[in-house]
Amino acid sequence: MPTILILFGLKFRIYVHVLSQDGEAKFQVGDEIRLMVNKGMKPKDIKLAESIIEENKELIITEWVKIYGK
């Protein structure tokens, strides 16, 4: 799992939540994109979301760091 920060024994990892009309999914973002949870999203939407996350991985990580710090 991609840990971006460890402080006082706490590990901080990057996750992306994706919502659709059918459900939602949670992906882990690191060297690889990994589906962690799927609650009702169709397989075609999971593949599309994974592709979009991969194409925008740097932006996602940058924005995550802006929000949560590093």
C-alpha cells in the first residue's frame, strides 16, 4: 500500500472515492491503482474510473497533499 507519511506510528495512505448513479467505489492510489471496495458500480464504470484515475494520478496526489498535507 502506498504510504505517503508515517508519524507517531500512524500511516497515511491515499484513497479516491468515486460515485456513480449505481453506487460507489474506493480506489487506492500509488504506483498502481487498486480497487479496494465496490458498492454497486458496474464493471464498465469501474474500468472507466480506474483509467481516469491512472491518467490523473499526479493531479490526485497533488490535490490530496494540498488538502491533508504531507
